[in-house]
Amino acid sequence: MARIEEVVKSLPALFKPEKAKGWNRVILLDLQGEEPSKWTLTINDGACAVSEGQASEPKLTISGNSEYICQMFTGETPPMKLVNAKLLRMKGPMMDAIAFSGLWNIPKKA
């Protein structure tokens, strides 16, 4: 299993800027489980930046166990499967939650 720091810091490389035109948001990953931590994703002008901790007031908060975030971004488990199983919770505008999952070039597992 990938460590959460490694996975979260890889997000700018997985980011699809063409999917975020005009979409400027602060997203908080509020994680529990094996590696409890908070991470702020700032999406601004087609770029994604990651910082540890809560940098500012988020528009969207994603909470759950760190291992599920790892599974989502490594392609092990589809994002909607984790959300539908209530393993990850998204708090904020529904349209932002839907848009969030389309912003990443998540590897597909066979």
C-alpha cells in the first residue's frame, strides 16, 4: 500500500488541467485511519498545488481513511465505489464533488 504522503504529493502529476478551466477551488483531504493527516489541494488557473495541513477554508472537504485515498488515486478502487460505500465522504457542493473525480488521470488497474 502506498503511503499517503507519497500519493498526495503525486496529485499534481495526475492532474488534468484541461478539465479544470475556470474551476478554482480549495479542497481539504481530512484523513483518519492508518495515516491520519490533513492536506490542502489548491486548484487555481489550471494548476494543482498540494500542501500539508489545512491552508485555508475549503470549498470541498473529502474525509475518510487514508488507505481509501491511496486506493482511489492508485487506481485500485474506483472513486464512486468508495463514495457509494460511504468509505469516503464529500462535504460541499454536489457539482464540485462530481467535478473532482474527473480532474485526475487515475491509472486503471486490470
